[in-house]
Amino acid sequence: MLSLQNVIYTYRNKYQTIYAVNNITYNFKSGKLYAIIGKSGSGKTTLLSLLAGLDLPTQGKVLYEDKPTQTMDCDLYRKNKVTVIYQSYNLFPFLTILENVMYPLRLNKVSKKEAAEVAMKKLKSVGLDEQYFKRLPSMLSGGEQQRVAIARALASKADVILADEPTGNLDSENSKNIIGILKRLAHENNYCVIVVTHDLTISEEADVIIRMVDGKIQTE
Amino acid sequence: MYIIAYAINRMKRGIKGCIALTILSLSLVLFLCLLNDTIVKKERRLNEIYKNLDVECVVSNLRGTQTDNLNIKDYIVSLFLSDESTFLGIKDEIPFSSYIKDLKLKLTLKYELLLEGQEVLISAIFSASNLIGQTHLSTDNKVLQESNVVITYFENYTDSLFLSDESVCIVSADQYQTLPKDNEGYCYLRLAVGDSGYSEDVFAEQRLKVVGTYEGDSRNIYCPWEIIKALSVRIMGMLHADSLSFSIKDNRQLDTFKELLARYFTYVDITGTVKDYTASDILTSYEYAITVYDGVLNKTVSRIKDNIDVLEILRPIIIMISLLIGFLASFLFVRNRKQEFAVMRSLGTKKGMVFGEAFIEQFFLGIIGTAIGLIAYYVWYHFEIMPPWGSIIAFLLCYIIGSSIFVSLIVNVKVMAILKEKE
């Protein structure tokens, strides 16, 4: 489904060329929860950016269904194929919860009414009922906001969910809930869920743990 | 279409920020209008002063102590009366006379009153009384209205008769009593006119109708300048004048005209101090002096000019500051929304759409602020002076172009880097 083929990503600092991702080849499959772990600066987030089409590799290819991201319209790719969840939720502060989840649908030209119906379903699927719909993100707890972010991810047509430290700002109970949702999405809804994390609970729940060291991966 | 709905939604929810931006642009637009209004009004006031404040110039003797009985010669009088003037054989582009208005001239000749059929007794003329021709009553102090001498005009005559070329005159009330009238009550004078300075056998006969009287028993007769001018030419073959004064037509031309005056006159300032102009090219020595009463004009004008000069220096600075504020405001607006734009991009929103959303919002707020500023200016000042459209458009462009540049910069940096900033 999503694979990396000899992917190298470099950037230059003041003194030298840094290999943030160093010749990684890997295949991600749907229906599985992957945990990418590693120390700070090991290249986890860079790898996530490459998988999300937010950046392109310096060398090698990121392939989605055998098509390299270099040849794709990356905006369309993010709109329809992959979706990203962030540690700080990154909801639109001026839109209500429902409007936030409707955003990817409206971007895909789904009518307002239909988008609202789908968004409500997605919100309910992550455990947020109607009382939340008209609230602004600032009125929700961190765990609730992260659920909204997941609902927004589910509202797009994507079948790959990328998550960057999704539990980084949450307490243990909320973390557990979020991990439960992500696991369910992988196993029951056949999503390919790739999580970059420091959280050991996630790595324990993951189907595959990918350890990154100095831009390279070590599979466990 | 969704992006427009998004922009409207965002503006509704972020109303405080929108109001702040709107107030900023309306304040700057209003400020630019008021600044322009002040400068233009001061310029208009300056023009009014230049137009309406009369600067009088009076020809005098070289010390500036005598302004009457000067025997001003033909070449000087002609300068002021002719439609063209030459200097050192070269015709002036703008004739001397076109710089002046309200020319006041006076010339006194001698007259002897003749009865019908009476022969002229030449010897009697030159011991006789004065026939004074003038353009304005005020040129002769004896009948000056300000000295409260009451003048009674017959029929529909007024002071303006002195500017006409009618053969009419006014005489003293006492003299009028003694003059013969015709059957209809009109009084016609038959005069033998000469000049005491010329040979005794040169005289001319002139008939004048009496159309008014002045208080007193003087034997002076006052007639229009044109009559005396014609008599002067007939008697002496040339024109001269006792006194000459005038006002400047366009005070903005004063300095240029002073240079022309320096060809013929030395200069006496209003304190009585004689100052030489640069030596005349055609006159070996000056025969007359001139006093230019421009003190009030200079004082009034210099004060307003100083104000205008300061404002004119400030104007480009203020406009530049306004443009800079517009630019900075748009930068801050965009910077505050950096995260939001990055989220939009990460969800697959095209750069053009992000740019469009920011542009719609910025443009809308800028236009609304500008419109309110202009409406406020209209309500207060009714567009008495048109707004400075150039500066306003430049401000709007800076505001919008600024935000466009910053949005373009932001949507082109790494989305992940922006989104990770908060963590």
C-alpha cells in the first residue's frame, strides 16, 4: 500500500549535510498499526512528512499504490489518500467541532448537508455526541480535541492515517482511549495507521514497532 | 466557493481581530484625508490672500516724501497704459501693464471759464484755477471720500464717472450756484485749458457738463482721466501725470514685477528707507521712486507658507508611515494565522485556495475600513476637498500586496515545521 524505496532525505546545516532519513526501504500494509519510535532527531517526523507528501525525498521514492509521490499532486494525495493527526491537534480555532470535521468533506465538494451528516457519524464513532458539535475547539479538553482530529482524519477519503505524537499532550486515560481508537481503525476498518511516538503504551499496542536510529530503521 | 464560506465564517467568529484591522485601515484612510484636507485648505487660503489682498504701489519723489505734483513723464505713464512694453529694444513677453490693476492717475491743468461767445483771454488762463482729471476720487485728497467731503451726483452718475470718457465734471457747491444753467436746468461749462508749465499760447477749448457738486467753495473742477489725458496730448503733444499708483493684479507675480519696476524706479520701503534696486540698464539716474506696500501680504503669506511647508514635508513621511503600517498590519495578520494556513495545507488545501482565502478576507476588511473612513470624512466634511485617492489606493495596495506576499511566503515553507512549532 505505502512503501519506501531507498529513501534518503538530507538537509544542510551551517557545517555539514545531515542525513535525516538514510536509505530506508519499507512496506506498510493496511489493517496494521505501526509505531515508529526513536530518540529526538532520529528522523521520525521527517519520515512522517515524507509519507504525508508534505516533503519529497532527496533520493529514492515514497510509493502509494506503486506511484511515487514525486509524480503526484501532493495536495490531492493528502486530501484523498493520507491524513495526518498531530500532537497539538491543529483544529481550526474559529470553526465549530462539526465544521472542523466537515472541512475535508467540503474541500472534496461534498454538499453542506451531506458533509454535516457524515461529520456527525464520524464524531459519534470517536465517542463525541451532539452536545459537542456546535462548540469551538477551545471549549474541549485535550483528549476530546484529539478525538475531533481523528474524526476529521476519518472524514477524508484517506486509507492511511499518520499520527505524530497523538498522545503527547494527553493524560494516561485519554492516551489509552486514543490508542484504542487508532487500533480499532487499523484492525476493524482496515486503515494503515502509522504513529510516531515516544509513548510506550502505543508501542506495546502496535502490531509493528519501527525503531529509528540516525535516520535508519530497525524492525522489531 | 467553500473557501468564501470559510472566510465569512472565520470573520464572524474572529470579529475582534476583524474590527481591529478595519479600525486600523479606516483610521489611516481618515487621517490621510484630513491631512490632505488641511493642506488643500491652507493652499486655498493662500490663493485667496494672493487674490484678494491688495498690494498698493505708489510712485513718489526719490526720497519717498512726495507723491503728488510729481510731473511724471510720458515714458513712465505710457508704461502703465500701453498694451506692450519693450526693454533695451526687446519686447517684453508679458507687458508691463498686465501686472497691474486699479491704476490711479491724476493730472492737473489750468482752466479759465468762458461765457458763450466770449473770446479766450490767453493771459488769464494761467492765473486761473485747476482742472483735475483723475481715474479715482481718492487720487486727490481734497475730495477724498474718507475726509468726509460730501459729493452730490446728479441724474444717475456715481464715482465711476471718473473711469469713463464722458465730457462731464463735478464742481464745488458754491461755484455751482454761480454758473449759468440752460432752460432744462443743465449746466454746461466752456473752458479754455492750458498748462502753466508750457508756453502761454498753447491752450485747448473743452466743454464739460456738470453732473455733481462737492462741498465747499473751491474753484477746482474734477473730470474723468480720459478727458484730461486727451487735453494733455492736445496741449503739450505728450502725456504726463501728477501722481500714479496702482495695485498688483496677481500677487504671486510680485517678485517678478519688482524686478521690472527696478528698471525705472528706485525703491522706498514702507518705513521710508530708500533702497537702490540694481542699477538701471537704460536710465543713468532714477527720476522717481516707488513704494510697494507688501508688508501685510508678506507677513500673512509667510505664516501660511511656513505651515504648508511643514505639512508638505510631513505628508510624504506620513504617507510612507501609513503604507508601512498597512504592510506591517498585513504581516501580523498573516503571521497570526500561520498555523491555520499550515493545517489547511496539511489537509490537502491547494496553495491557491489558502492564498485566496487570506486575500478575500484581507481585501474585504481593507475595503470596508477604507469605505467607512471615506464615509466618515464625507459626513464631517462633505468631500469639500476630494480625498487623496492616490495615497488611499497606495495604502490599500500595500495592505493587500503585503498580505499576499506573506501568505505566499508562508504557504511555501515546510508545513510540518510550522505545525511542530507549537509543540
